[in-house]
Amino acid sequence: MEQQYIGNSRWDPIVKITHWGIVGVVIWNALIVGEGSIAHIYAGYFLAALVALRIFWGFVGPASARFTSFPPSPRRAMAHIGDILANKKEKHISHNPLGALMAYAVWACLGVIIASGIAMAGPPPTVEYPVSLREIVRESEHESVGHYEERYEERDSEEDEAEEVFEEVHEAAVNFLYLLIFLHIVGVAFETMRSGNRTVTSMLPRGK
Ligand code: HEM
Ligand code: HEM
């Protein structure tokens, strides 16, 4: 059955730009720049902007980009698997139900990567090291400076522990993202072969 989509092209420019922008940043941060380098962090903030733009577009963009066109529904995904097994080729305005689950999983995973990355890279602390003399004097009215330094060391190690947790979360989410990307590419290739439609080329700049 010939597949038809509403409009001239299935994906509008914002969907295409955010998709390939996200792909670019993932490759940049995973393979090109150093882990946690300045270039990595700037790219990370750019990634956050791309994901935010895509989410905004999911509420206000054209039908194929809207979240309401591809709700996250395991029930529909199971029905879609049934269609695949029965060799039924259905039409979808946007992602098919399995593709939809994949897109939400990728965005959620990117959300965790961005949050943990910003937690590590975040804004500089408001209290500078070494602390101001006035603060040391004020504290020393109650406790010895030695004790104060001890408390500082304690705070330092608590911060280190929190940072370690963010680092673990960041790394685990990145590894999970690699798994999702692998499944995504297999899914796109499978869908292209199965339905004979232009799934892959639809995301290209001039793809319909
Ligand atoms: C999808 C995009 C990203 C990928 C593939 C990625 C990958 C990685 C990897 C593999 C590490 C090493 C983890 C480890 O220490 O074992 C790392 C570290 C780091 N990433 Fe990302 N990252 C991404 C996005 C971000 C974002 C959005 C930010 C923040 C804006 C960020 C900030 C950092 C920082 C600060 C570290 C250093 C951790 C340390 O001190 O060891 N990353 N990243
Ligand atoms: C870093 C790697 C990748 C990531 C993180 C990624 C992520 C995504 C996301 C989040 C979507 C949903 C798009 C939206 O609604 O805005 C999507 C869709 C899509 N991606 Fe990727 N992608 C990656 C690599 C690729 C590659 C290499 C290809 C080409 C072979 C590709 C082809 C597509 C296509 C054709 C769709 C639309 C699928 C459909 O018809 O439902 N992607 N991708």
C-alpha cells in the first residue's frame, strides 16, 4: 500500500534541524572533545537548547511534530507489533507507535544527561575559597579556626560525594543513550525495509 503523509514533507525544518543538531552534539561530546572539557560543556548547553526547542515545537508545531500525534502508548506499540507480524502497513501522521516510544526514551535520557551534566558543571559556588577573613573571624568567635577548617574539609568531601553520584548518573545515562541509538538505527532500517517507504530519507534536508 502506498504510504501518504499530510503536507509536502513529513518532517518540518525544526524537527530536522533539532534531530541532526542533537546527533551532532552527541557525536561531538562522545567522540571528539574531552569529557567535561569547556567545549563539552558548551555543547551540552547547546544540546539543552535544542531539546527545549523540540519540546516547545511539540506543543505548537505542525501536526507531524505535535506530541498529540504520537502519544507514548505501550498498548499502541503492542498493536503496532501485531501489525508488523500480520504484514499490515498502516499510515501515521507522525512516528509510528514504536518510534514514538523511542523518541520519548531518547529525550528522557538526554534530560538526565543534561541535568547531571549541569549539576557537575553548574554555576560557580557563591562562597569563594578561601573564605573571606570576616567570615573566618565571625566563625572563630564561636569555634576555633582549626575546627572551622575541619568543617570545611567535611563539606568538601560531601560535595565530592555528590559530584561522584552525578558523574555515575551521567555515565550510566550516556551508556543507555548508546543502546537507544543502536535500537533507533536498527528500527529505522527495519521500518524502511519493511514498508518500502522513505523513512530514512524523510529526515534528510530535502527528504519528503
Ligand atoms: C549527549 C551528550 C553527552 C555525552 C555523550 C556526554 C558524555 C560524557 C562522558 C562519557 C563523560 C565521562 C564520564 C565519566 O567521568 O566517567 C562526561 C563527563 C562530563 N560531562 Fe558529559 N556528556 C554529554 C552531555 C553533557 C552535558 C549536557 C553537560 C553539561 C552541560 C556535560 C558535562 C559534563 C561534565 C562536567 C563532565 C565531567 C565529569 C568529571 O568531572 O569527570 N555533559 N560526559
Ligand atoms: C545520535 C544519534 C541519534 C539520536 C540521538 C536520534 C534521535 C532521534 C529522535 C529523538 C527522534 C524523534 C524526532 C522528533 O520527533 O523530533 C528521531 C527520529 C528519527 N531519526 Fe534519529 N537519532 C539519531 C541518529 C539517527 C540516524 C543516524 C538516522 C539515519 C539513519 C536517524 C534517522 C531518524 C529518522 C528517519 C527519524 C524519524 C523516524 C520515524 O519515522 O518515526 N537518526 N531520532
